[in-house]
Amino acid sequence: MKADFDNSFARLPSGMFSALGPTPVKEPALITTNAALAADIGVTFTEDDLAHFAGNAVPEGAAPLAQLYAGHQFGQWNPQLGDGRAILLGEVVNGGNRHDIQLKGSGLTPYSRGGDGRAWLGPVLREYVVSEAMHALGVPTTRALAAVTTGEDVYRETVLPGAILTRVASSHIRVGTFQIYAARGQIDHLQALYDYTVARHYPDVTNPGALLDAVIARQAKLIAEWMGLGFIHGVMNTDNASIAGETIDYGPCAFMDSYHPARVFSAIDQFGRYAYQNQPQIGAWNMAQFATALIPLMPDRDQAIEDFTKAVNAMIPQYEAAWRDVFGRKLGISNPTEDDVPLIADLLTLMAEDQTDFTAVFADIEAARDQFLNRDGFDDWQARWALRRNAEPVNPQIIPRNHQVEAMITAAAAGDFAPFHALLAAVTDPYAPLTDAARELAKPPTEEELVTRTFCGT
Ligand code: AMP
Ligand code: MG
């Protein structure tokens, strides 16, 4: 890959990262590259791509490093995390736009803790497909530039094929990146990170309170978009909360099939902390942790606590307004207000009662009657809806369903990448009428196909 690298993060104080490169792998092979994304971010493919995407060579101008951060994981404070299996190659600049290029699964770093620094094929392909689908669905997200197999074994519960994802992000600055310096009392680092973040993402911001407001606004919108897709992130830890407001870290995430507000997929989320319906509250909780991390930058601590509490409390109303906009779009209501909430909520209640398929109901909302057991209930709802709707409903015809993601991974692990390419093609064109191939992939799972648990698979 060739690009105009400008590695601003590498110019931050040295205690904020470890400069090191990826660890070479034995026998890399290319799975795919993303030409459209490359063009967008100003990356040109070259004959060295395989070596670059495998971490066997570093592109000219890159200054690779592993970032330090901390975070609350399932509400528990972890004082030190960091890129344990990822290397930031550097930032590429195209016009006014700057993007991180990161290898994920690229070997040990000082932050690997007990891990091996590697990834296996399953989570790499899952993140590739789901993040690219998310982008096509119009939701802010990290992207996938390339995927390679390493020719090396990765040991989890079984022996699995190793792989590396090349991830592109507006940045990899997380709530946890701020938290670590606040917790350590390293105010100079915290100030440097604040200045850096404002310059990079929020140039209009003039003080930490304004940064908090700006990040809250983006997170509120982001989570509303997830809710509109039936998307469950699964690991909304503060180290997975992007300051730029992008969806980041696709682990045990899932688009739910049949709708229930309490749905949880992640096998490690025993208490349902990150259930579908909890996501807005967790988002606000994460913003409270961000606010706490910004307080040391404020001259008057008590005043800051008061102001920041107000800012965090304002997130849920912002989220609710964004949620109305999202579901208004889905139902063809161009100017949704508070008065439309019962109409939206009543449909969701009918869906939850019958556990109808979330995507399929909205994909053909005019003709969704047969998907309900309570058809009278749906008829009544539809009559109310007809009186209110004033625009075309906009809904995806396809999302990456769990059972198709699993099937694609199983095939790829056995050497057949055709299902990966087919699923990727289908889910990256979600608003178009379905092709015959896509129609199969869009179908809700049968009882035998249903996937109810997802795994981090790290
Ligand atoms: P995640 O839950 O994927 O956001 O990861 C949480 C933390 O665990 C991050 O600091 C990761 O870098 C680290 N981690 C996850 N998997 C591995 C691995 N295989 N080797 C080293 N570190 C890992
Ligand atoms: Mg993470």
C-alpha cells in the first residue's frame, strides 16, 4: 500500500504508546482488499500489499505503534489495557481527511497481557462483513481495508487458522484512552490527549465541557442508529467507546433476528448488561466515565462535577430525539415528534409479543401482517399508522444475520471463501431490491439455523 502517511499520534508524549512494528507471519495469503475504501482514504494498492497487510513489511512513511488505554469492562475498572493484538501502522491523509490504519491480529505488544497477540479467521471475517455492512447501512463505523490469512495456527479451545484484519478508523481514541491518564494522575498526558483530540476531531471545541457535549451528541446518535437496526454491540466497555463516535470493536455483536428488547447474544454477558434495551443507558454510563476523566483538566472541580453531570443527564433526551428520527425514517414519518412515540412503541410491543423478525417486519412494513400472530393487533396499528405516515419508509432489506455469518466462517475455515464474498456483496447493498442470491441470505433463520450465542473469539 502506498499513501500519504502523517503519524500525528506517534508525535504525542512517548508514555502514551509503545513504538513497535507487527510480528511477521509464516505464510500469508490475501483474502480480500477493499478498493472503494482505499480510494476514499487515499491508499493505492501496490505489489507489496500482501506483506503490508500481513505485517511482514511496513509501508513507507508508517510509524507503527501500540496505543495505551484502560477501561471499564462490564463495569469493572481495568487500570491498564492497550493494543494487545493490534498495531497502528499510522495515519493516512487524503485532502482534509485523516484515517488510522491498524492491523488487528498482528502479534504481541507490551499490552498483550496473557494473550497471544493474534486473531483467528472467524472474528476477522466477522468484523470485515459486519463493519462494511454497518457502513453501507449509513452508520458511523470503523471499516475493513483488507484481510489475510497468516498460514499460522492460533490456539483457542481448538486449533484455528490465523488471520489479520486491516482496520480503518477516524481514530482509535477511546473513552479508556482518557481514563488511563486521569486515573494515573498524569495530567500532562491527559492535556496532550485532550488537545490532540480537539484538533483532530472537534476543531470548534474550546473547552473540556464542550468536548464532552460533542462526544455525547455523537454517541447518542450512534446508539439510536444501532437501535433502529436491531443491532446489539455486545461489549460496550469504555475501551470500546470511540471518541469520534464510530462503532468500534465488533466482537460478539449481533443483529437480532426475532425482536425482544431484552435480547442478549454475547456468551460472556451473563447478566445482560449490554442487552439491546440497555444500550442507551450504558452509553450514558460510558459518557459519565468520560466526564470523570475530563475533570482533572478543569480549574474548579466542584463546578465541573455539577456542569458535567448536567451534560451527561442530557444524553438520554438527545438519544430519545435521535431514536424518534430513526424510527420516523423507518416508518415514513418525516417530522416525528413526542406525539409519535406511542405509535412507534406500540408496533415494537406487538413485535416483542409475537417475537417477529426485526429486519423482516420493517423491510416490508406495508405487508407485514402475516408475520404476526396477533393480526388484529397489527391491523389496528396499521390503521393508525396510515393516518400518520407522510413519506416512504426507509429500511434495509438485508443485514448480516448471525447464522449466515457463522456459516460463512465455517466455510472459510474449511478453505471456501465463496460464502464470505457472497455475504459481503449482499450486505453492502442493503437498501436495494434483493437479488436472488441476496434473498436467500436475507431470510430469517429456521429454528435449526438459529444462532442464540455469539463469542468474542479473541
Ligand atoms: P476486546 O474485548 O476485544 O475489546 O479486547 C480487550 C483487551 O484485550 C484489549 O486490550 C485487547 O488488545 C486485548 N486482547 C484481546 N484479545 C487478545 C489477544 N489474542 N492477545 C492479546 N491481547 C488481546
Ligand atoms: Mg476493544
